[in-house]
Amino acid sequence: MYLEIAEDLAKIIKDRLTKQSTLIATQVKNTFESGPITLNSLDVQNCIQKLFIYKQKNPDKNIRFCFLTTSEISKEKNNKLQNGEKGIYIWNNVNDDNIHDLRSFLFKIHQMKY
């Protein structure tokens, strides 16, 4: 077994050039009636937490986590990101220019929960 997971879908893909395998764990949520989602949404936070737990338990594995939802993506109302963008868009397109904002934001969310 590559990795023990408890998600709705999981598949392993292998890069033809590097020969490295990547696990893609997908969680499917019908959240349309709950309204739009943000990084503040409980289901999204749970997925992010699971990604980090899986990565901690399997540091030598490539892991991607996909959150498949019927909801639209919205901007965060509380704890807004400095640049005002939608947090999930930043997560999906993280780079050297925005990684600091994303880390700070996720750290604030984590501190507020505990």
C-alpha cells in the first residue's frame, strides 16, 4: 500500500520522465446549498489539515490533495489576505510572491481554533 488514506477517491500517477509517483487524494463534497467556500470554510480547513498530516506521516512521498466541490469560491470575510485575493485561488497558484501571505493566513486560522 502506498499510503493509508480515508478519502473519497485516490489514485497514484507516475511521471514518465522522473519516474516519481504522486498520490492524489480527492475529497468530494456537495456543498452548493451551504454557500460559497473560502479557506475559512471548515471542510476546506479539514482538507488542508489532512494534507499536512499525510505529508508528516509520509515525508518521502509526493502527495496532492484535491477538494472537489459544487460550491463557488469566495473571498475571506474575516482574516483577509493582504492582497485581497480569494485565498483558494492563492492556494491553487502558490508561488514565491504569495507564499508568505498564505502561510501567515493559515497560521492565524490555526491559532484562532485553539
